[in-house]
Amino acid sequence: MIKVYGIKTCGSVRNALKFFKDNNIEVEFSDFKKETPSTSTVKTWTQKSDINILFNSKGTKYKTLNLKELDLDENGKFEWLCKEPMLFKRPVIEYDDKVLVAWNEEIYKETFL
């Protein structure tokens, strides 16, 4: 089962969900606003994907929390991801014991079709 994590109002998440629907691929959706991923889930994601890809340093939440001033190292980014899921680049997709981050139609076609 493919599991998609994100928020429904995010354009990239909407694109990903539309891609799966248009290609008749069943997915399970988990909303970051309703459910914060566990620390062990975040740790697994950082082992399967670069934390610098997972951590969205261009998003609104990053800016409103003034995190740039903290000059976070990987451990600092991990700690923030554990407590603030809106800092994840979206969507985060779990499939076949792998993790794919962000929306890229070409990569989705290569990976899922």
C-alpha cells in the first residue's frame, strides 16, 4: 500500500493525489494537520531520504518560526520535524519500504507506472 502524507490544501499534495487517482492507484492519505508522524517514523524517513530534502526551508512555517536564524544542523532539523510536521516538504510518500519526497510528475511516472 502506498501512503501519502501531507495536507489537502497543498498544491503538490493535490497534484500527487490526482496523479494516483488518474492512474487508478490506490493510496492511503495521512493529513499532517490531524496526525503528527511519530519520532520513529521521522527517523525512518531520514534514513531513507536526505533530511535536507525532507526539511522545507522555503516554506511559510520555516519563515514564521524564524528558523533561519538558528542555522540548524541535521539534528536540529530532525528535532523540529518531530514537533512541527508543517516543516516537511510535501508530499512524503511511503512505498515498497522506500520514501519519495515532493511532487515530480516524471519521477512519479517512472516509479509508479
